[in-house]
Amino acid sequence: MSLPAFAESLRRLWALEKFTYSLRVFIALSGVMAGCWLTDQIALVIPLFLGVIASALAETDDSWLGRLRASGVTLVCFAVAAFAVKLLMPYPLLFVASLALSTFVLTLFGALGDRYATLGQATLILSVYTMIGVDQGKMTTTFWHEPLLLTLGASWYSLLSVIWHALFAHQPVQQGLATLFVELSSYLKIKATLLEPVKELDIEERRLALARQNGRVVAALNLVKETILNRMDGSGGQKVNRYLRLYFIAQDIHERASSSHYPYHQLSKTFFHSDVLFRCQRLLDQQGKACKRLAFAIRLRKPFDYGDTRQAHADLQASLTYLQEQQRPEWRSLLRSLNALADNLASLEQRLATANNPDALASDQDSVLFDHNPRTLKQAWQRLRQHLSVTSLLFRHALRLSIALCIGYGVLHAIHPSQGYWILLTTVFVCQPNYGATRIRLGQRVGGTVVGLIAGWALITLFPSPLIQSLIAVVAGVSFFVTRKSQYALATGFITLMVVCCFNQVGNGYGLIWPRLVDTVLGTLIAGLAVFTILPDWQGRQLHRVVANVLDCNGRFLRQLMQQYATGKKDDLDYRVARRDAHNADAALSTALSNMRLEPGHFRKDAEACFPVLVVSHTLLSYLSALGAHRHVLLDVAGDEVLDQAAEVIVNQLQRMAEDLAERRPVTPAQPDEQAILLALEQLADGLDDQHRLVQTQLLLIGQQLAPLRERLQEMQQRVASAAPALTEQK
């Protein structure tokens, strides 16, 4: 390999989030191992390693100053937890009571935001690590020894993390933006398949795939927003502004890409013998590929050249002109929709072209980002109070995990008090907020542990040298962090291998194999039974609330859209929040139904019956997005009153259905005003200008979705009502 090619390979590696994360962990673990070998204190490897791992698990994205503050809070929490465990372990009753209370409180911290949830989970993990360290009984008997070493290991990684975030402050933003445009690329490619003029095309399945991909795009948008917010108060200056504008470009692309201007199967049927839809599909597919190239350019900090697509646009326009020249009255409304689609593709093209130089975009846009995190103690307490109820999913998870750990503590004392704390560690990792995620973790944890123990036994037998085993432990520890989010079973195998090699440095690694396997099986069984029996969160129980939120958010989004048509396009905070809430709600419904598919028996069948609701609601959102993509001030004409009334009726119907679902009432049948306003929309004069005609068409399409939406909701309610008693809401 030539030197330039090697340098390019290193540059691509450096741009990967997993590589930079694993590099930090490698430096931290290697530093600990080297220090212990140089000072001939190899017995200190285990607590220092566990401290590093807990600190790395607690790491969240932030500016270097924010990371410094977060590290300080993390270390205080770690120290308090470690010393509390050391102090209370000799007193079983007091210990189990404090274990239950601290688990409940630390889990409930998740109400304050993702970073607090991560901190609470990591603190709980470090507490169990302290139990394991104390249980070994091979360290010094001084009170402060194990807690201090664990905290020192955590401090070493925290120091490294702060320095890293100071030196490479903007790398997470680049990586997040690159991931976002990759997800947008996939979304555009799926959307392009809807335009394929093929007979008997499975539109429903493709719309379902599009809705699922939309959830991934929304998650990527939210992550980038939080990453940029974390740097708004720092010294990022021009770079942060550049990334912020790229984020707004991605938002605009998403809005335009999620737009629908007419039922595509109708367009395909009518223009089956024309090449116009193939040309639209080709442009959309090219734009998807451009998003992927833009992601590559952002990740490697290279110039982005969108390319020349003037000929493709000219060909599309020629096809449209030919169809218009046919002068066929039955095509009139469809041709308007095709023109709107072509205009939307052209605007999407322009947005992608500006991504090469986002600094040239207008700077007068409202660039305020809405921060969901609590800023004061009063706001934090209000967040927590909302979850102090058995109806809260987080409250249930906190209570469930607390009880599971207490049961695990009793089991380890009943079976084998020595080395039994692996039961608690397994329970903490496996017990997830819902049954589906826990079910997946069960098999992954057991399978990964078996593989890791076999690999550990083989490697410490083949390589009895302590130095080689130390190197294997470091590599396994790094590999755990590389794979823990994407391949949990493999990650479990790596962390098990690391544990076997580390414990073999200070004792008998072979003696750990059977207790670790037995404890892992027991811990997974306890976690699985807890999720199945203790206040189980079957997704069907809250499905009515999730769907109600979708309808309510869509109604509020439509109100914001009509205000935009009254005052002119302005991506202000209120509009962007309403748009994001609508897409977040749509993504939450997709996630809920996907989780239902992992549940047992009739619950899984209910999910299949409820997926049509997702298809209709996402179709509704796509018609709303088309209104957002073409925002312009509407000049006063005779039909404005009808448009305003239609929008108000649709919003009222959506909110009425949302209220019915939230209150678990049967969905109200269609009201007379709904049919009347749809008829009035259809009968609007043909002389409307293009902008009014577009609004009329989209409102009519949105209104026509109310009837199938109501039918799907009624079917969903009937399905849930006829389900087993397990679905009955607990009061």
C-alpha cells in the first residue's frame, strides 16, 4: 500500500465514531495496565479497569467544559456509591434496603434526560463492581481501598475524556451530521421506490418501510440537535454556526423528502405509459446518492460537489410539457400535483447544492434550538414529579429493577455468597424498560458469556504468560466498547474474556468460569421474570396514548402550517418545534409497534393488526409535510374562507379522535361538517392560482385520510378490547 493510500485509510478510520471512542478506551486501559506492571502492582488491575469501564459507560457528548462539569458530578456519584457499598455490605438487611432505594432513585433520574439516565445506570454498575471487588477478599482490608481504586480508575478516564473533548471538540458534530445524511440518503432511496410505475406494486409495504426509516432519520436529527446545543455556549464560533446551518439544511431536506403531493399509486396508474414518474424517481434516487456523498464529505472534511443535474431536470420538464400539451381534462388535477412534485425536487436540489457552502446561506433565520433539558432545580423536580406514579413507564422500570436486584441479592446468599454478585451485574445489564428489549438481551447475554468463557479458558491455557494475558485483556476491553451498541452478544463475549484474563492475573481464572456462567443464567432468569411479571409494560397498554399523541401533534402542526401561509415562510422556533413534535410522535408509534412484535402470543398479533394505523398516520404526515415544503403567502381570494374552515375542521377532527383515544372512548364517527367541508373543497373554482390550488389539494388529501384513519382506529380499539385480560390497564 502506498503512503498516500495508507494516510487516506487512517483518515477514514479517524472519522469513525467507534474508532475514536475505542481509541480513548485503549489509551485508558493500556495506561492502567502499563502502570500496574511498572509498579509491580498487578493486583490493582481489576478495580482500576472496572473504574475505567464504568466511567466510559457514563460518558455522554458535551463540550469540554460541560464534560468537565459532568465528570465532576460523575466522580462524586461514583465515590459516594462505592463507599456506601463498602460501608453497608457487612449488614445484609440495611444493604438490601439501600440497594433497592438507590436503584429506584438512580433509575428515576432518567426522567431528567438521557445524560442523567446514563449517569444513573453507570453509577449502579459501579456499585455492583464495588461489590465484586470487595467480594474477592484479596485486596487490602482498609476501608477506603476498593472505593478509592475504582474512583481513581474512573478519574483517569474522565481526565482523558475532558482532554479529548477539548482537543477534538467538533468531531462528534461532524460524525452526527454524517450519520444524519446517511439516514436521509436511505430515506430518499425508499421514497424513490414509491414513484416506480409498476403494476401491482406493494405500496403499503413500502410505506411501512418508509415510516420505519423516518424514525431513524428523526432519531439522527434529534441527536445532532443535542450535539450542537451542547456547544452553543462554548467557543465554537463560526464552526458551530456552519454545523447549525447544515442541520437546518438537513431539516429542510427531510421536510421536502417526506412530502407527498398525491397518492402515488393513482399517479402510476394514470401515467403508466409515460416516462415522467421514472424521471422523478431517477432524480430522487440521485439526490439520495448525493446525501451519501455529502455525509462522506462531512465525515472526512472534504469539499462537496453536488454535480450537474440540469439535463435530468430538463428531461423531466420536457415530459411534463408533453403531458400538458395533450389537453386532457381528467389529467388536470394530477398534472398540478406532478408540477408540485417537480418543483419540490428542484427545491430539494437547490438545498443540496448549498450544502457545499452553508456559510453563504441567509443569516437572518431564527437559529434558536429548543432545549428539552431542565435548567433549574424547580424544572428538574417538576420532571420527576410527573413520573412519581405507577402509570409512568419509567417508574415501573425503576420499581421492577429494584425488586429484581433484591431478589438477586437473596438468591446469591441462598446459593453461593462467594462470587455471586455477577447475578446482580447480569440483572442490571439485561433488565430493560420493555419486554422486547429484555427478551433480546436474555439470549445475547447468555450466548456471549458462554463464548467469552470458552475463549477465556482457551487463551489462558494457550498463553500462560501474564504479559500476553494482559494484552488480551486490554484488546478485549476495547472490543467491548466497539461492539456494545451494535452487537451486544459479541460485546458480552469480549467483556467476559477481559474479566477471565484480569482475574487470572491475581488468582485462579479457571475458578471463575463456572460461577460466572451459573450467575449469568440466574441473573438473566431473574431479569426476564421481573419484566414479565412485575407491572409488565405491554406496548398495547399505552398504544392508545401513543396514537393520540400522533394525532394531536399532527393537528398542532397543521395549525402552524396555516399560520405560515398567512404570514409567509419563516422557519421560526414555534414552527420547527411543531414539525419536530409531529415527526417524533410518528417515530414513537413506529417504535412502539416494533416493540410489540417482540412480545409473546396475542400481543404480537395485535401489533400486526395495528400497523395499518402507522401507514395511514405516516401518509397523513407526508401530506402535511408537502404543505410545509411549499409555504408561501396566500393573497386574498374568494376561496380563502373555505381553506381556513377546512383546516380548522380537520384539526378539530384530529384532536377529537386524539381525546377519544386518550380517554379510551370509542372513536367518534364522522361529523356532518367534515363531509360538508370536503365537498366544499372539491367544488372550489378552477380559477385559483397555483399556490391556492396546492393548499386546496393537500387539505383535500389530508381530509380524505380522516375516514380510513377512523376505520383503522376503530379496528385497533376492537382488537385491544377483545385481547386477553393481561392488556387491561392497571389503575
